[in-house]
Amino acid sequence: MSKVPGAQDTPVVEFRGVSKWFGELHVLNNVNLTINRGEVVVICGPSGSGKSTLLRTVNYLEPIQEGQVLIDGHPIGQRQVGDRWVEDTQANINKMRSEIGIVFQSFNLFPHMTALQNVMEGLVTVRKMPVAEAEGIAKQTLTQVGLGDRMEHRPSKLSGGQQQRVAIARALAMRPRVMLFDEPTSALDPELIGEVLSVMQQVAREGYTMLVVTHEMGFAREVADRIVFMDNGEVLLESQPEQFFRDPGHARAREFLGRLLWHAN
């Protein structure tokens, strides 16, 4: 699958001193993090630690109050006017967003459209692609995620796992610079989780840059290049998977991991 080109030495995503508040609640606290091209980075941590909020800052679904989020070296949501940084135009924000694929917990498919139409929609409306070309890419991508025989089905006729695979195909069809996954299996029945994780593993093998918020530690152990642990809005550690599962080296991470493994058993 062809990828969107970019400078090999420029991080795909970079958080520089990112802080965010919801009222008086400090949800992100001076986050500094770099995601390199082709890396699969898993973000984990307890509920309320800021993981999903951090992910949503990447495509400016959550504006920040301090710092910068850069995509291929360009700050999203901000532009410089003289010596000041101001909010960027909606047109520029939308343009950058079109280069960022995101898969949510809920599938967010159009219920009145078939799987094929759902995947084609962004190609036609955002990329302004001819319908025939968009249909070819959508069919290819749906086949990749194992839904070649479900293209004409509407979401109500698909299982939760199949709907999430349509959502992944929709994001992949746009050939994004980075794929964001926000707890993509948390809304699924246990027997459907494996099929979605398998597709995510395939996406990783194809060399996509991936930033994944998940509690699926098996996926983290097998697929991640790096694990980032967050708590109370801070990045407490970054670790190679082997080291993280042997001993993360931080008491809060040890406690978190112990609870997850206990529940798994």
C-alpha cells in the first residue's frame, strides 16, 4: 500500500510542552513526546489519565492551552502572525486533519450508507476524487480488512467487529500520515476483539505510523515499538515492550500492570 511521503528524519507527531485544562482540571501536564515514522506507539494508563485527550489533540479535536502539537513539523491548529501564535483557519485545520486517520471506540459509521459508501465518502468529499477511482480504492481497502463480501451491507447488518473494520478501512483509504486508535476494541464483545486486533497488526506490518490508546496488553507486547505510560495527565515513562513487561521501573506502572494481568487471569 502506498504511503504519504514525508521527510524521514522529521517526527510524524511531536508533542512539545503540551498542557490542557478542562476548567480547573489539569488533564495534560507538560507532555513531551515524539512519534517517529513507521513507529507503533501504545499509550496506556489508568482511566482518567489523559490518554484519549492526548490522542485527540493530534487532530485538534481537543485544542490545547500551552505548547504545540506538530504533524510532520507543522503545528496543527496554530499559525504564526508576527511574533504571536494564533488559532489557524478552519480550512488549514481541515487540510491537516485529512492527513490523520482516527478510529474511535464507537464506529461512527453513516447508518444509511453501505460499507463501501462509508469508505468512499471521505475520498469523494474531502479528496475530491472521481467516484470510480474512490470506489476502486474503497473496494481494495475493504478487501484488505477482510470485508470483501460485506461491501454492500449497511452497518446494522454488520457485527461490531465488522463495523470497526469498516471504520479502519475508511481511515486507511485516505492514505494518512498517521493512524490514531482510541480504545478501538473497548466497545466490542470479547469474541470480536481478536479480529480487530488482527487488522491492526496488519496495518502495523504495512509500515504505518500508529498511535494507539489501548488496554490490550497482548497487542502492546507483540506489536508496539514503544509503550508510553500516563497518569494524571503526565507521561511517567517510555519503555520498550520487553522492558515494560519485565519491570516498567515505576511503582505506578507496576501497580497498573499488576491489576491488568490479575483481571486477565
